[in-house]
Amino acid sequence: MTKTILITGANGEIGHGLIKKLAEDSQNKIVALDINSLDPDLSKLTLQFVKADILDNRLLDELFKKYHFDTIFHLAALLSTSSERDPVKAHHVNTDGAINILAIAEKFARANTKKVKFIFPSSIAIYGLPNLEVKKRVGKIKEEQYNLPATMYGCNKLYIELLGNYYARYYEKHKKSEQYLDFRAIRFPGIISADTLPTGGTSDFGPEMLHAAAQNKPYACFVRADSKIPFMVMPDAVKVLLKLAKAPSSSVKHHVYNVGSFSISAGEIAKYAHEINKIKITYKPHQKRQAIVDSWPEDVDDSEARADWGWKPSCDKTKAFEEYLIPAIKARYG
């Protein structure tokens, strides 16, 4: 059965992997949207690439009328560190952009009596732990705990989770009609990719260190060696988006799910980086970025995703580095 899929923010790290994986099924017709030009090798995998701003309501409306999307992967966002530099811009991109597409998707679905799945990648940035003592003590965090984000990016992500839940509930109950907008969000940990370069996320000390090692360049880490947060490799990030999108509605009992894979510190990542090259790694914590990482949990409890729709990562810590990241990043730089 042919499915027409919209991917916003398609030229980002997750977008690259998602387009490649979706394109493996010839029944998937992909429309990709990004404010920057899409890599040529990815454009040929899409039905159409649209270079546009997520804030362009008129264009979004035209795309929905033309393609009758079944599924939306809303990846477009200004990342955490960039959002702290310009919080007003972050609000417009992350919040206004999301509400634009949520409203248009719901209106289209209701007008055509057609259910539309809206897959939203959220983040551990929605969590805000008060200090390191609490962070160490609580360990794995469940979805409802410590929803007090310390950054504009986290505030934006948390608000869109709530907004997606509102759209789904409001039009299901108050309008006494079938639920047409099927909103599903995943709270991602830090993501490490061997294929794309890090782009300014606060968790990017991990991938930056590995890519520096592969280029035999010294690296000054912007967080302490003991800074520890959950991570996931890019293939698993793509896998979980597709798995959640395919899960039957009866299995998706919540609008928001944690997903995890492994937890690791900057110092531990440095040991893996040295397996690529014995570069000089120093630790020069950036006050604001360090404070952000300290506010994020050491790990997440993803038991609900595992129980409800069978989430299970393909890579644990050892497999992630030894079988995916180190060989692939080495090959990337020859």
C-alpha cells in the first residue's frame, strides 16, 4: 500500500538516515522539506524536495492538498546550543513551526476523514534536574519526572509534546468525532552518527570527540570527563522512529515515550576515541553547556516503550562503538 510521507528538517542528521531507510520500500513516497538544500544523493530518493521555511503556512497547506500525507516526521528544529544563543528565533522555529504543521495536519485529516500520524522527536532536554547530587541519586528517569527544562530548546520540546496531546484529545473528545491526528512523540537521548557531522547539539561532545580522533586532531571537550548522559547511535534512532510509526494504535498507550540504549560519560567516550587515534583530549567545560548537561538525567527509563510496542535497541554500548562507530568513522576519513 502506497504511503505518502512528509519529512521536515530533512537535511539534518536524523533526516539523512530516515530518508535512506524509508526509500528502501518502493511503496513509500517521500516529500522532504528543509530550509537548506538537500544533499543530491538524498534528493533522488524523494518524490519531491521542497526548499522552504517551516513557518510558511501557505506552502504547507498547498503541500497537504497536493500529496495527502499519511505520515509526518517533524524533524525541523533549532538545536539546544543554537537555541540558547537566540531563544526568540528558537521559539519561532521550534514552537511556531510545530504548531503550524500540527494545525494544518489536523485540519486536513478532519476535512478528509483520514487519520494522519504525526511523529515528533522530542528530547531528554525536557528534563531539568536541580543538581548533580539529585542526578546521581535518581538514576533512570521516567517520563513524568522532573519536567522542568533548563533550556529554551527543552521548553519548546515539552510544549509541543503537550500541544500534540491537546490536539489529539481536543478533537477526539470535545468535538465528539474520531481522532484524526495521531500524535506520537519520542524523547531521544544524545545521538551519535558515523555518517553525518555534529551540528551544534549540547550532546555533541560525544560525536565531536570521535570525529576529531579520526582526523587525528586534538579535542577540547566542552564538558567535564565525568559528565554522563544517555546516548543512542543513529541507526537505532531511525529504527525507533519507524517502529513507533508502524505500531498499531492499540499498542500506543501514551503520547510520549522515553527511548534509551546506553549511558556513557565523556571520559569513557575518550577511551573509545583513543582506539581510533591517540589524540590529545583536554577538558575545558563551557559554563552554560556544562550546566545544561548537568541538568539532564544520567539515564532514562524506557520500560513503557519496551512494553507497549516492543522497543529494543540493536546496539548496546560495546556494540555501538566497536561494531558501528569506530569502524565506520575510521572508514569515513580513510
